[in-house]
Amino acid sequence: MPRSRAKDQGRRGWQRDARQRLDERREREARPIPRSRTARLSESKRRLEQGLQAERDANEAYEAYRARGISRDGRRFGGGPPSPHQVPATPTGKINTTAPDSRLLKVTGGYVQGYNAQAAVSEQQIVLAAEISVDSPDFGHLEPMVEATTGELANAGVPGSPEVVAADAGYWHNEQMDSLAADGIQVLIPPDAGKRKGARPGWRGGRYEWMRRVLATELGERLYRKRSQTVEPMFGHTKHNRGMGRFHRRGRSAARTEWRLITATHNLTKLHSHTLAAAAA
């Protein structure tokens, strides 16, 4: 059964949720990528078939759900049963046989084969949490990154959780923002991307206008401005000054370890700088 609003988003919502669940399972079961090409081809074939089976199961579950004629709020569906949909008999997708865990991700200027590196950074440019995903957009990663940050702080013996979270427009997620706000965390995310002129179509009124007003206040503007002074410099320093613009290991688990090592060494340089500054004061 799909989670959240995916249940009410038709067949595509059910299939998208099935793909997400499969990806989460693969993340939990991440294994080293085989060195043998034959083994990698076999693993790629297994994953394509696994994805097809997930799509087939989601389609059957959706049609059974619609056949019952009752939505989760107790109302009857209108318009009759859904149009029949035939799932392909064989996998139709593509997979990178060298690094099956990676994905083709949209970036500025085109696409790259790789991972989406995520990081939560403090006001002092110290990385508090570092994770990777295979999703091109940042949508859906707001709450997981905050949870990862809280967990890392707890492991370090730091009580409590972040008081304010600032992220760019790509992280806007109504349900996750509400969940964090319910935990007492102030979330600052602009509804509109910086390059967009005007509001997104349909993104007016309600929480969208409320957030625009919050970000327009002196305090809101000052707090959100810190984002460009914390996380953006960290990524810029890592990719351009340190020359770490790509992962050198294959496999989700190995890439995550490499990313966390990169951010750990970044933290060491920052702590060293802070120590020198304090000694000179």
C-alpha cells in the first residue's frame, strides 16, 4: 500500500511509491559492486527484473484498490474502473552496468551519471550530516537530512535538535515541513527558485504567501542569508578548491563512505582554522 498522498495520485503515484520502496530496500542492502564484468551484467539483469516486478505488483494493487470502489476517505470513486494498463513483459529501462547503484542525474548544463550528495552544515561551516541519494531533485530529502543531523548530534553527545533549518526551493515539501514544524523546528524555504521571475503556477496564497512574508522580514531574511554563507561555500570549496568533483569508488555504500570522509576532512580543516584563530586572539 503506498504511503502518504501517493495513494491518491493514481497509477503513477502507486508505481512511483513502489520504486521508492525498492530503492530504500536496495539502500539498506547495499553491497560492493562486483569487479567481474560478467557478475555486473548478471546483477544489472537482476535489478531490471526486480524493478519490473515492483511495477507489476504496484499496478495490480492499484487496480484492485480501484475495483473495490472506495477511497481511503470513505467516498466512492467516480468515473468507473481505471483504464486497463498492460505492464511490459520484459524490462524496458536502462541501467549502468559499471555502477548499477548510480543514476543519470540532471545537473546544470546537462546530465551526469552519479549520486546526489547531501549535507547539513552549521553556522560555522561544520558538516553535521552527510548522505547521498540517487534522486536528481532534492524534493523529499528535507526531513531525512534533519533526522540524520539530529542523530549525528546525539552520537556526539550534543542534546536537542536544530532550531532553524534553511534550505533552497528544491526542498519544499508540505508534509515534511509540517512534520518538522510540529517538532518545534523553524523551516525557512523559499517557495520560488532564485532564477524564477514571479511565483510558480498555482503556488499562491496559504503557506506559500506566509513563507514569502516570513522570508521578507528582517529576521527571516537574516537567517536565510546564512545559508549562502554556510552550505554553499562548503560545496564550492570541496569541488573547486580541493578538486573533489567526483566520486572515485563504485557502489552506493562506497560512495557514501567516500562522501563522509570528504566532509570529515573538511571539518578537520575548519576546526584547525578555528583553533588557530582562537590562539591568535
